[in-house]
Amino acid sequence: MYLLPSVFIWIGLGFIVVGLLAGYLYFSGERPEFLNFEMYALYSSKLRAKYFTTVHNNVLDELAGGLTLLGLLLMFFSKTKNENQQVLIMRIDAVFQSVVLTSLLGILLFIFVYGWPIFAVLSVLFYLFLLFSFLLFRIKYATFKSK
């Protein structure tokens, strides 16, 4: 099995908290100067479209997204204390249900969101997929443990 030790659930939670705080700072307009870097970009459209160039960028939003995503991954792929075949089946079932749920949500988004904002909204779906997978698995595991 390719699961991380159970302690990684807490490390992942820490990454999520820091990522959400960074996202809050970014969207509230607080962008610390020490996070300004000259970054390599495959594509940038700040003033005009540029390809394969460097851009001056505050990386707070990238930190927010990356840390939140890493935290969700660590939480989902951390072992439970009693990992066995039944728990693995619950994990697979949770992933399957998350695929169905996020696909239905994606279809609804395509029906109700028009224009370029659809791409911004769809980028949230991957985060929701991991969150749904984790939550569905934990609900199944809690039910299994209580039996």
C-alpha cells in the first residue's frame, strides 16, 4: 500500500490551516513584500501576453493553493490506525463517490456559469474532489469503527 503514516493527517491539517490563512490574506489585499519574487512563467498575461519568461509576482496566492492542496493530499493518503482490506475498500468507495459527486457538480457549473469564470470555478473542483473523498472516507470509517 502507498499510504503515509497516520501522523500525516495532522501535518496535512496544518498545511490546510496555513494555506487558508494565506488565501485570506491574499483576498483581503494583504500581500507581504517578502513574498515578491521574480518567477519563471510558461505564460503570463499581466500587461501583455508573454510566453516562457520571468515575471515579478507575489507568491501568496500560489502558496495558498499549493499548501491547501498538499494538505488535502496528505490527509487523504494517511493511514488509519487499523488499516486493513475493509478500510481500503472504504477508501476506494469514497473516491468513486467523489468522482460522481464532483462530476455532477461540474455539470451543474457548466449549466449555470458562463464565459471565462467557468475556468476559475472549475479549478476549485479538484480541491472539492479531495475534500469530498476525505470526508466520505472518514464518515464511512467512523461508521465502521462504531459497529
